[in-house]
Amino acid sequence: MDAFDRLIPEAQDFCCRLSADNTKEWYDAHKEEYLANLKRPAELLLETLAPRLGQMTGGNVTTKLFRINRDLRFAKGMPPYKDYMHMLWYAPSGGVAPLGWFFGIETTTVRVGAGFMGFDGDALTRWRETMAGPAGEDIAAGLNAQLDRGATMREAALKRVPPPYAQDHPQADFLRRKGMALFRTLPRPESDLPDALMTEFQRLWPAFEPLADELSR
């Protein structure tokens, strides 16, 4: 088994043990294990897939491995460490909002996803104009097709459609969102992990390519 083959089981094992004793003392005693078995293979995975995502999307790529420790200034009352490992590739990383490609290993679940994790300012305006405009129907159809095939998305941020759009607008559900991402559970990979992830990302790309094009104009 190479480092990628071991990443999911070793990360889940580590996260389960961390969840059972989420303290600085436990983490400090196992920090070298985290660095060697989780962090370094994850960084290599980010590096390995970056050019493949760049080729698929035709844009620049940046990567992010989320830190294991929480910023307790903004998470009061929470355990000091995250019992999961999340990472993102942004590709294309330009335009008013970067398109994120997500991979997450949790204690009992492995998830993949893609989308715009949050719209702010000009990006939020462009998102709403796009979905309310002539391209919105086709983009919505592509996203809904993914949902029909088992993808999931978070609840809309707003209860009501924001003005100036009508409450009964055909794309009302999308207009109530301040981000647009789809996720799916990844079964145990039958091929090597980079290929398994790229297969999932390629399945999601047709739903996001037209939206990425609209937001990059």
C-alpha cells in the first residue's frame, strides 16, 4: 500500500481516537503521527491533483489543507481540534469567486464535493444575476440533475428570495443561496485515490462549468 492507499483508513483511525480524547495533551503526544500519516500525504495529494484539475478546468489552481486546530476565539465551547480532515483545490481560482473541489475524511464518512463555498459582494450579485437571467435555467437543470443522481447540498441561507426578484421566480431556491456546492459520499475507492477523486470531480464538472464561465466574465 502506498501513502494514498493508507490515507483514508489512517485518517479515520486517528480522527476516531482524537474524538475520544480531544485534548492538547493527547494531540501533542500524537502530533508526529498526524504529521507523518495525515498531513504530509494530504499535501502530496493536493500537489498531485492540482495539474489534473487545472487541465480539466482550464484555469489556475490553488490548494488549501484546513488546519486541524480550531481558532477558539470564534468557536467558544468547542473542542480544540477538528476530528476530521478537509482539503480544497480551487480551480479555476480566478474570477469573482473561486470554484472549490472538496475532499473530506471524517470519522465514519468520506465525502467529495464541488462548488462555490460562499458568495460575497460582487460575487453574490453576479450569482443572482446569472441565475435570474437567461443562463439560469440551464445551470439549474445541470445542478438538479446531480441532485437526482444522489448529490446533496446545504440548506439555503435565506428564507425568502431577495429583492428585486419575485418570490415565485423559477429559480427561487437558487436565488435564496449565498453559495452553491454539491457533495456526495465517496465509497471505498476501487482504484487509487487520485484517480477515484478525479472520477468524482469529472462527474461534477458539467454542472459547474457553465456557472464558472458565467462568473468569470
